[in-house]
Amino acid sequence: MRNFGKNIKITANNITLSYSDEGADNSPVIIFIHGFPFSKEMWNNQMEALKENYRVITYDVRGHGNSWSGTDDFTIELFVNDLIALMDALQINKTTLCGLSMGGYIALNAIENHPERFDALALCDTSCVADSPEAKEKRMKAIESIRENGVEKFADDSLKNFFAQDSFATKKEVIAGVREMIVNTTDKSIIKTLLALSTRTETCSKLAEIKVPVLIIIGDEDKITPPEAAHFMHENINGSVLSVIENAGHLSNLDNPNQFNDQLIKFLGKNARIQKTEGKRKNPEA
């Protein structure tokens, strides 16, 4: 039988992953992939907004939240293998993916290598480019700082770039929650993920091959992934929809959840396929 609820443990790709799963069996499935260095908790608002009409799954990428890190070096490809293994373990043949930042990198790599497994994509505050030499150098300096000063300083430095300016006065509890996600991630996992991000390959050259519906979301004040990156993907993915979220930074789903949810629900209502799941979960592992 399928397990419902929050913080469920399952074995996939030889590690233990933590996921949450709510919504009806026969509803369309959407899987949310969080950004770096956060956890599935960043999607709580979206899960509440969608679970009445969709089967909503959020999970912790390995080394984040309550998921094990394993012993392998992190790569985007490894994260994709974990995603596919999770889908297999849950006997989900096809799903919509919604990924933010690092989650978008994972989603783009996943549809490039496993296009038959996905119905639609929502790419949020993310990009298709690989790290520039300058970006790689910045990540190496972050690694050096973490080794010298710990995760808390890294968290405080990073938070300055994650939110719209007004949010620092109006969303103090949300920002505190994001800080908690970061400091609860081990320095080892943060360093391994920074290395994975710095070595990822570009997916821009494959955008034209994407055949499923795509929603591109960008916060109008995103300092990490500038709106130009979203416009580039929109211009190169046939039929894609671009939505600019007002008064939102890099974490647009937290800065302006109402507008974010409205755009996502509108997109899903138009494009998500009703998935008949009867018979797919006769022998689930969790």
C-alpha cells in the first residue's frame, strides 16, 4: 500500500531518502525538487495549495534534510538517478516536475536523459548554463569559508541574496526557517553539493528537444538567477510559458507564494495529464 504523510523513509539508489506524499491516488502526480542548500520543507505551502487536486510529492535531495548522503561524490547526474529510483520505488511511471534553482538543474538533466518519464516541467529561478569560471571560483571560496568558519556564516552570507528586499522586513519567520534548513545541512553535504554544482554540464543546447509543456518562473528581484536566464530558456523551449513573480527574489515560492501558486495551478490545470495509477502500486517498497 502507498504511504501517505510527511517525512516517510524509503530506500532508493542504495540510500535512504525522505519524502512527503499527499493527495489522492488517481490525481495527476507532481514532484517538487528543492534548491540548494534547502530541504523539501520549502515546498510546504505549495503542497497545501495543490494536494486537493493533485498527488504532491516532495523529497529531500541526498545529503539534505532527512535524506542520507551516501558515500559517492555528488553530481547532478547522481541526483537524477536518485529521482528516477525514487519514482521507481513509488511505482510512478510519469510525473510533472517542479524544480527550483538546483532543483531546476536536476529537472533539466532528468528530462534530457529520461524524457519518457515526465509529463510537464516547471522550472523556477533556475538556468540551463554551466558555471562560468567566475562562478566556479566563487563556489571554491565558499567551500574555503565553510571549512574555516562553519555553516552558520555561510548561511548568513547566502540569505542576503535569496529574498526580495521587502521580505527582510515582512517575512522574518520565513527567512528564519530557510536559515534553519541551511544550518541543519552538514558542512560535508554543502561542500559536496557546491562541487557538484560547479562541475555540472550545460543543458541549453538541449532545450529545443523538450517536447512537454514547460512553465518558467522567475522572481523579478532574483539576484542569483537573473531574469535574462529565464527569458533565454523561454525563447528556446518551444511553447513554454514565462511567468515573472512580483516582489520576489530567488526563492520566489516563499517570497510571493500566492502569485507563485496561482501561476503553477493555472499551468497544471491546462497541461497536467490525468494519470491512471491503478495497478501501478501493487508492490510498493514504502
